[in-house]
Amino acid sequence: MPDIDSLCLCRTIRTAGDTTVIGLAAGGEAGRVRGLQAGADDCINKPYGARELVARMGAAGCLRSSVEAACGSSPRSVRCRFPNRPSR
């Protein structure tokens, strides 16, 4: 994000409420640690795979609460579709 410090944004989001924050770090372990210290619930290194990101979102509760709100119940599995990718 060229116009804003991502760690400052993370701190702002954290103080504003209980939104789950998953940081995307470019600096290896040091970048992940800085993200966690800024208040992120989890951090993942760039480049990252879509399946890993979706798994981390599920583990952090991001997907679960969104799907439960949309469906009214907790599904056994969530199938994610990504634009411009063939479905399997």
C-alpha cells in the first residue's frame, strides 16, 4: 500500500473493533513478527498460495462467521471460487 503504513493500518483496525486481521508479510520472520506485534491475528509470507490463505482465514474464523451469517448455519466445507481459474 503505497500511501499508508500497513502496520499503522493494522493498529488502527485493531483499536476500532474486533475485525480479524491477517497480515501479508514480505520480510520473512521479521515481517511476520512486526505484523503480529502490530495486532494481526495471523501473518503469512508473500508469495502465498490461495489455498493456504483460505485455510488461514478459516482457522482465524473469518470464513466461518461470514458463511454462518450468510447461510444461517455452519457448513462442513466451503468451496471458494477464484476468477479466471478453472474449477476442479
